[in-house]
Amino acid sequence: MLAQHAGAARWSYNYALGRKVAAHEAFTTARDALLDGIPEPTPEQVAAAAAAARGQVGRMPSSIDNLKAWRAERGDDRAAVEGVSPWWHTVSSYAISSGMRDADAAFHAWFDFRAGRRAGRAVGYPRFKRKGRSRDSFTLYHDVKRPTIRVVDARHVLLPRIGTVRLHSNLRRLIRLQGRDELQVRSVTVSRQGGRWYASILIAHPAPAVKPTRRQTAAGTIGVDLGVKTAATLSDGTVVPNPRWGSAAHERLTKAQRAYARTRRGSANRVRAARRVAKVQAQMAEQRTSWIHQVTTRLATGWATIAIEDLNVAGMTRTARGTLEQPGRRVRQKAGLNRAILDVGFGEFRRQLTYKSSWYGAELVVVDRWLPSSRTCSACGWHNPDLTLADRTYRCGQCGLAIDRDLNAAINIAAAAAQTTDPSREGRPTLARTKPARTPRDGSEPDTRDERDPEASYRVPDEPGPATAGPGEDAGRPPPNRWRPPQPSDRLASHTPEPALAS
Ligand SMILES: [Zn+2]
């Protein structure tokens, strides 16, 4: 039933996209015909031609237009009426409309990207979906008048037309909200990944006012420095090592992909090999998210304030290859760095920390991206202009502090967060937050945090707190705590509601 609905959604996506592409091609043909006699048209002339062409061919059909057109020609095999999709009554009508909405979204994303209204990675011209090639998914929307989606119990969800579906994960958290009459299901998106089906339930509910626990308040503020060598360093000295599952799984993935490449097109072996590749990819994604879940839950439940840096993930993972005229430098090294960053999943880390902080009453402070956290001494505020990525130890030229580079950054991040959240600190020296005057020549960003105005000054709060280390204290500093995964005996970790809804 799920595959059938996903197939119907794919069909309706292609149907809607076909109509949209035809309209768009008619528009470009009409516009180019109007511009034909002009050798070098000015932007005004192009705009005028576009407006005239729009008048000729009409606007791009929206999902509502497409739905209307489809209703007129869908047919019905129950009454032996021929049409484009006489089988439509066998699936939920939401599967059809969700495909059409997705076609709208695909075109919007492309338009917005071309107009520079969309950040992030490049969006190509919408493409048609192919069975077995594109990701299977469909969305069922909640019917206000006739509620059709329901969380039956912790293990089952009721979907229109499909019926009750048994789940692998647990919906305890949703049940609790349903019991308090606070739950409103908006939609369910069902998707297939690596041979498994996932249901993402979108709900609306009033945000509960959660206060941090006494233990969290006592713990105060923690600064988190996310890195590549070690995944995260906390300002209390805890080191969260990089899981590095990525590299082991990467080998398995390469093996599976090679096996796939050796198979013949259209053979049964090829289908099997493709399934194997998808499975390894899905496993990698699952391992990554479950690790991030462990770390972010621990942070959100352990402290009242969590400070992280606003890392430019898209910029950090951008390819270093450069252009033909300006080839990038250190392309191979950068490619390795990119993979490590993606393995750790910075973006996902921040996303989880954001919603979990609100669950547990913690406050997430995102410190400015241009804070010179790596170059500034966490004890006296001196800044080292010569620090490079290779220097693993920070040595202060003013007070003599020698401290792990990442720990120094984490302490600075915590201090910056304390300054932005504590109103009593007003009037104290503030952080210099200067944007860099130039961008690196080769287009790569070796360490975004350290690209800044060399004249910028930075001071940490002047009273010595637990987050600041005195001169020369590094020698007597205990070795950093090793990270341990949450234990069953861990009171805070034991009631962790592992998000059943994560897709
Ligand atoms: Zn110093």
C-alpha cells in the first residue's frame, strides 16, 4: 500500500511537472522570439519581453490549476472511463495532491535560487522522477473536518486509505501530548530509504514552558567548540572524540558501489547490488544521527545555557576545486576535510540542539561566526595573529598560558555567551565582532573563525570564573575527561525520548 501511494505521488509529480515545464518552455520561446531582432538587449528590454511573453502564454499552472486539469482527464476504471490515471480512486487523494505540491516546491526552489533568494547549495532545473531512481515519498494531510490521521498507540499510527501501520520506534511522547489534548497532527510524510519506510509526523502543539532543572542551573553555561580532529570540545575540558564511523562505512560503501559497477544493466544482480548500496548509505545516515542524538541530548539536559559557534557549514564544505581560470589550492586535503565535517554533521548537530534545548528548558546561544575564538587567549584576552590550523596548542604571548587549542576556543565561546545573556555585564568591555575585510583568494575557508580584521580586540570578562584558567595552569590541569556514551544508570539519559519522528 505504501509503495502504491508513493507511486501515485510520483505519477502526479511528473504529471504536474510536465504541465509546468511545457508552460515554462512556451514562455521562453515567446520571450526569445520577441528579443530575436535585438543583438544585445538591455536588462530593461529583457524584462519588457518577459512581461509581454507572460501576457501571451499565461501564468505557470499552480498545483490547484493542475489538480483541476487532472480531474477533467483522470478517467475512472470502475466506470470504464478512459483517462490519464483511471486508477486514482485506489489511493488517498492526498497522495495525488502531495505530488502536485512537490512539483510547485521544486519549481519555486529553482526560481528562488536563480533569483538569488535562496541560500545553500545550487538548485538545478526540476527533473522528472523515475521509478527506482528517485526517492519514494508521499505526504498525507490532516483533514480538519474528518480527522483521518491518528496516533493509535505508542506503536501504531492510522493513515487514511492505508490503515493501521505498525512502527519500529516509539510514539510515547506524542501519546502524552494526545492525552493532554495538545496534539494536532498536521501531516504525515512517508518515505522509503534503504529498504525501510519512515513516517515523519508533523504536529502543532502549544510550546510547553519548561524550566531548567536545578542540576542544569547549577552547571551553568557550557561552551562547545565543534571541530574536525575531535568532534566537540567542551569548555569544562570534556573531549567528545570523532566517531569516525564514516571512514569504516565509507570503505563498505566503496566496495558496494564497485560491486554495483561490475553488474550488467538490467540484470537481477544489478538490482540486488543497488539495494546493497542503498542499505549501506542508509546505515551510515542512521549511525550518524544516532551519535549526534546522544551528544545533543547530553548537552541539552546537562546545562542551562549551551553556547555554540555559528559555523558556516555550506562554506566550510564547499569544494576547493576552484575555476578553470583560478584553480583551487590543496584540493585533495580540502576534500578530506569536507568529508570529515560532513561525517560529523554540524548542521544536524545544531538543528537537534535547537529543538532539544526548548524541550529541556535550556538556552541555546549561537555566538557570532566572526568571533576570534581560536586566536584569543581565554585567560587574558591577548590574541595570537600567527595561529594556524596546524597549531594544536594555544600559547599565549602575554600571560604564558599553554592550553589545548579547541579547549581555548570552547572557553571563549562560553564566555561570549555569558556576556550576551547576562544583563549585569552591560558596560563591560564587549567583544569585537568584525567581519573579515576580504575573502580568501582561493575561495576556500581554511578556518572561518579566524578570518577577521587583525585590528580587532577581544576581551574576556575580567572576573576569574571557572571558565578561565590562570597563567601556567595548564601544566597542573587534569587530563581532559574522556567522553562516554550515556549509560543505562545515567538518570538524565535514561528518560531520553529518542525522537520517534526523526525521518
Ligand atoms: Zn594570555
